[in-house]
Amino acid sequence: MATHSAFAFDTVVRSALDKVLAEDDSVAPAIETLRAAFERAEQAQMGLVHSIVESILESDLDAASLGKFREAGKVAKMTESDIQQVLALGTKLVTTLQNLRSQITEKSTFLVAIKQIAGAIKIFLDSVGKVTVTDEGLANHKRLLEDHKKIFIKTSKSFSDTLKGYFKEEFDQGAVFSSADVLIRETTQLMQTLKA
């Protein structure tokens, strides 16, 4: 890359992409695609990245316009279908947790179930986070939703700790079932808050 273009790419584009990635690691594949696209574009047309950055910097956007631009990504209204997808993820998590009772006696089946639960917790929590950030309709009870999210996180960590104890020495099925029931209750509570 030419000196100005390399500077524009490294200083502006790369650092902006790195910042977005640091804020949300779920966008890693998209960030890598953008990074590769910028590099290919620069290789095909030397100076293109510099021209793009220069055009953005020279545009006559005022502070208010830039503020609206920043907020546009955060307050886009989600559709009812988007909310329903998040609720479906919560329902799937609850169902998987409910099935633990029949799976705990068979170690290999139980381990598969635990992996499914861990994945479902992460996906559900990520989806809830995106809803709370992007849905204007939830602004009125955002605090309540955030509180339930914190309780859900604490409960899922407690469930994880219970499972660790189960495999280390205790083999206390009752503790696992009790912890799963609490996680089911908190998942359901979080879902009810989303529906409100």
C-alpha cells in the first residue's frame, strides 16, 4: 500500500474495525470480511482507502448528524418476529433444562445436554442483549430487563458451579435439578419481561 493509503488503513479503518470487534466479538466474521475487502480494494486500486477516509472526514456532517448516525445502529426498531425468535431461544433453553432429569443417569447423554445448555445460554443471552440495545419499545422497562439479565447471568453461573461440583465429587442429582429449576424460573422471568 502507498504511504497515505497504508496510514489511512492502519490508523483509521483497522482501528475502527478493531474497536467495533472489541465492543462485540460476535461480529468477528463480518469484521474479517470487511478487513479483507478493504485490503483487496486497496490492492486493486491504490489510494482508494485513503480517498474513502478523506471523503468521510471532509463531509459536512455536523455533530448532530454524527450523533444520529451513531444512534441509528442502536435504536433500530426490532420487529415482533425478532422478539419471537429470542423467546423461541429461551423456550429451547427451558426445554433442554427440563430434560436433564431423564438424561443425568447416562453420562454421555448428560454431557451432550450440558454442552447444549451452555450453548443455549450464550445464544439466548446474546440475543437478549441485542434486543435490549436495539429495541426502542423496551426503553420504558429497560432497567427491569437489565436487572433480570443480571439475575439470569448470576443464576447460569451458579448452575455451572453446581455442575462442576457434581462431576468433582458430589454426584448430587438433587442439587443439579434444583439449580436447573432456578435457571428455568429465571429464564422464564426474563422472557416474560421481554413480552411485556
